[in-house]
Amino acid sequence: MASLVIEGVPDALYERLRRAAGEGDCAVGDFVLGVVRRELEWLEWKERWVRLPVSQRTVSAAAMLEEARAEHEGFTDAS
């Protein structure tokens, strides 16, 4: 597994991350990985959406949510 070091994190941002991680009862690193994972999933979803023909972009939100849940069945933030 790879490691990632982020230097130059402003103190105020780190405190926000620390508080949010504490509210989620997890370590800052685990919290940040979860945020990065969700952001990447969002970006990938947007890329797929843009490639769809306009006629297919009218799928209901419920159907899209069901599809996303099926794709990530068994997904947890710890994975």
C-alpha cells in the first residue's frame, strides 16, 4: 500500500480536519482518505454523466442512486 504525505497544511484546515475526524470517531488520515475517495467517485460519476447522450440524462435520481449503490455494494470507508 502506498503512503501519501501532505506538507504545508494550514493550521486552521488541519484543525477542521481533526475536529471532523473526531466527530466521525476516526483518525485524521482515515477521514482524509474517505474524503478523497468520495471526491474521486464524484468526479468519475460526472465524467460518465457528460459522456451520456442528452436523451439518457433524464434518468431519475432514484434510479441513479440505486445504480451507484449496486456498483459499490459492500463498499465501506475503511476499504
